[in-house]
Amino acid sequence: MNASSDFPRPLLTVVTVTRNAASILQKTIDSVAAQTARDRIEYLVVDGASDDGTRELIEANASRIDRWISEKDAGIYDAMNKGVRMARGAWIHFLNAGDVFVEASAVERADLERRKSGIVYGDYYRIYPGGFRSCERSRPPRDIWKGMICSHQSVFAATELLRVHPFETVYTVCADFQFLQWAYKEGCSFTRLDFAVSEVALERYTWRQLEHGLFQKWKASRATLRRPGTDLVFAAKAVALAGKQLVKKVLPLSWLKAVR
């Protein structure tokens, strides 16, 4: 473990959680190292006891990583909560293994030093299997009850918020969504950036996984915001997903976007 305890509190902590990501982690490390604001960034890697060479790759990049651990965890949000507990930055950002900042000035452009404590977020690019790239626009915070307004890789959150309300690991695929709903419910400030923060590498999901994710988001929204109309909105999403499944069977060569 590489550690340093004698530098002032950083502006931002960037956390990368990994599990057997040796083939994709290097570009994420490179992206953080290339940030023009790197001297104000604390970079943490939280590895889930990988056995594919990820730990060795982390060790080879130890001079570019401020602190890291490699140990078993109970899933991605448990690992992200470990990152929160380790973080010393006033703000925190999660950049998964394989994901990158869109540009070297992304953190500098977010201008976190003058932001009020809360949530700062922007657009992001989806990188589909096969290389297709699509810019996804963020949505206003008032839409959070309907679904994710951005990717968590495009969110800068005040670290203290996640100390007060860590990711709820009962939501195995949407605890980030639930956290943003909670922040909105508590009246936290949301600042929407006018540029893309990150490029997010998408995995191929099964229809069962997509259905499970939609079901968890519905449960989270009902439990957290309890907005009238929630059931109707998510029922419509379920119908749309079922329609995509049907079309996929009829047109197997078409590429269909996953429901957010």
C-alpha cells in the first residue's frame, strides 16, 4: 500500500474501484495522471482482491496513485464506501476502471473551489462495445425521481454528503441513483455543468440484468422520494424494455441502448 499523510487536504479525491481489471485499468490511471489539476487531486484505487494481475499493475503505477488497497469486498458499492472512508478531499469523484475523463482539463473546468457543497455534475459519453461513441446529456435535478439524470462518473459530490449518507449496498446496481435522490430530497445544491466530464465504457448486459436494474431503481425511487406517478413512470419504462426485447428478437443485428 502506497501512503502519504503529510500533504494538505486535497480539493478532490478521485476513486477507482477495481476487480480483475488488468486489461483496462491503465488507461484510467493515465487519465487521472494527465489532469491539469493533478496537484489538487488525491487518487485512490480500491481493488477487490483481484487475481488477474490488477494488483501488480497497481504496484507498477504506485508513484501515480496516492493510496491503494487490495482486499475482498461485498460488491461495487461496498468498495466505493471504502473509498469514501479513505478520502481526504473536500470533493469526491468515482471513475471506474476502464473509464476516463473526456479531457485533461475536466477537473479544472468543474471549478470545484468556488462551488458550494453539494452535487456538481455534467454530461458524459457512452462507449459501446465495438467502439460506438454517444454523448448523453445530463438532465435537471427535478427529473431525478424519473431515473438517473447523469452517469455517476460525471458527478462530483461533496465528500461530507457521502459520509452522512453512504451508498446503500442493499441496492446492488443503483445505490448511486438512490444517493442522488437522497441528496435532492435533503435540499442539497445541484450544479449542472455544460460539458461532458467522462467517457464511460459500457458492458453488455443481459435482459434479466436490465430488468433487475429497472426494478431496483423503481424500489429506490418509491422508498426515497415517494413521488406520485412513480409507479406509472417505471411501468412505462418496463413496457419500453419489453418492447426492446421483442424488437431485438426480430432484428438481432440492431444495437439497442440500455434503459437508464
